[in-house]
Amino acid sequence: MSNKIIELDNRGLEPPQPMMRTLQALEDSEVGDQVKIHNDRLPMFLIEELQRLGYPYQVEHQADGSARVTIDKTNSSAPNNGE
């Protein structure tokens, strides 16, 4: 099994689309995969949800004010994961 990297460019989307797209990608991914997103700004509500779900993440602030977030799917305890 090889781990996947799912990349989402959420820039230009109106809330709640970036968060919904990101959570859907996490739900559809397998343990060991990474979801990398690029948002117009730091996604505070998403960060809170990632903490609640227990997914580790790294934030890279960009010079233009946008943010890149790398999320590791390390568990299968998120709701609605089909298991």
C-alpha cells in the first residue's frame, strides 16, 4: 500500500467550501495519506476541527497572506469513515 498526497487549492472559495472540501478529502483518504491545502488565509475553524479529530497538521504561512496546511491522516476514528 502506498500513501497518497491529496492536494487542494482552496483559494478563491467562499466559506464553508474550503473546510468542507478538506474534511471530505480526509474522509475519503486512507490512514497514512496526507492532505495538503492552500487557503486564502489561516483556516481557524478547520484547525479547531483537526484538533478535535486528532489529526496532526503543519501550517506554512505564505508571504501573500495565504496559508498552506499539511494534514496527516493518522487514525481512522473520524466520523463517517465507513469502518
